[in-house]
Amino acid sequence: MRVVAERASSQSSVDVFERTGPGGGGYRTTHMSGLGGKVTLPDPVGIELDAEELEQYVD
């Protein structure tokens, strides 16, 4: 699983990418949120991440 916080000129976002499967070479987007929102990380992590706290790192 990868969590990417990105500040783009048009819109900042937090995207969660989950592996497509064992041995799979790719990822699929599973959850998206704007900075300041909340994003749910899928199992086995299974938590809700407050993306507002990430804004300080996207500068």
C-alpha cells in the first residue's frame, strides 16, 4: 500500500494505492481525498487518516 500526498497547482489530494495482488506488478487507486479531508486505509491497516495533518508536509 502507498499513500501519496500531492500538492498540484489545481488541487491538492491524498491518494491511497493498493497492490493488485501477490506477484502483481501494479497498484490501483482505492481511496482519494482532498487535503483537509479524511481517507480510509484498507485492511490490514484499517484506519481512517486525517489528511489535514498532512498539509504541513506538502509545501
